[in-house]
Amino acid sequence: LETKKVLGISFVHSNMNQLTDELHERIKDSKKTFVVTANPEILKLAGSQPSYKKTIQSADYVIPDGIGVIVASKLVGSPLHERLAGFDLMTQLLSLANDHSYRVFFLGAKPEVIEDAVHNIKKKYPHIDIAGYHHGYIDENDQSIVDEIQKKEVDLVFVGLGFPKQEEWIANHLSLFKKGIFIGVGGSFDVWAN
Ligand code: UDP
């Protein structure tokens, strides 16, 4: 997949179909993958906090989420042409998971929110193999969620802890997993819960 460097971060410089196809290949190959959906707020924090920037740079894919990222890329003379919305990517991946009965885990949001979100996702995508879900108010050192994702050999893990928590959680735990696409989804569970 083509990438382009903006402010020291390599962004996916492609369209949603190609991105989804490539992620699908990685699911089939059981290739562990870290996806960041970078909105302007994430970029701003990366600009002021070197450790967070390193975390973002360690991702396999960083997608330009938000028109502000496209505008910023033009201002620094490295124009990205297409905005890839994180919520749209999540929808594409859920649809893919539904078509192939992939195993999915959902982590994040308040207890009642994640419950409603998973309920609604289940209704819309009945063939997804839901490995489990957990709210996002967890202890950073809690091993039980890691163990569950690991044991169930989950294909896709959606992490909605808000930034920077979600990227840090993924980066801190990634080495403990054998496979899985890990993607930070911000407040998306709140949207699914409605
Ligand atoms: N959240 C969480 N654990 C936390 C803090 C936040 O699960 O410790 C959840 C929160 O409930 C919400 C999501 O993270 O569902 C996104 O929060 P916010 O809207 O603040 O972040 P953004 O969407 O801007 O990344």
C-alpha cells in the first residue's frame, strides 16, 4: 500500500477499498497488525509528546482520519488526497468479519455503552463470531483481557479507549499476541450504541 510521510508519520496514501483488501490479506495470513486512525487531535498530541509520536510511528498503518489531516498535509507540502474515516474503516471491517465469520473482540466505552453497541453490531452483522467484549475502564496491568484475546485467537480487536490510551494499550500489549488486527476506534462504540 502506498504511504506518504507527513510530519514524520507515514500515512496510508490510498483508498478505502485497497486498505480493506490489504487488511483482509493480513487477517488471512494471521499477520499481527496495528492500525491507527489519526485525527488532528492525535497528530497534535504526537507533535508535542515524543513518546506518543513513537507509538504512532510503530503502527503498521496510520490512516488520515479527518479533513484537518488532509489540510495539514497540504500545508506542509506533502498532500494526501483522500480522507479515510476511522468509523468507515470499522464498518468495512465489521462487514468483512460478517462475510467470513471472523472472530472479533470489542474493548472500550462505558459498561452499558459497550453492551448496547455489541447488541446492535450483532443485529446488523449476525455472522460475526463475537469472541467477547469488555468496557474500557480497566487497569492498564489487567491481564485477563489479554489472556482472553490470546486464548480465543481473535482476528480483529477494536479498541475504543479514546486517545492516547487506545494506542498506548495496543502498543504496550501487542508483543503478547500471536495474531490479530488491532485498531483504535475512539468514540465509535458510543455511536454504535445509539
Ligand atoms: N474511554 C474508555 N476508557 C477510558 C477513557 C475513555 O473506554 O479510560 C472511552 C469513552 O467511554 C468513549 C471513548 O473512550 O467511549 C472515546 O472517548 P472520547 O470521546 O473522549 O475520545 P475520542 O473519540 O476523541 O478519541
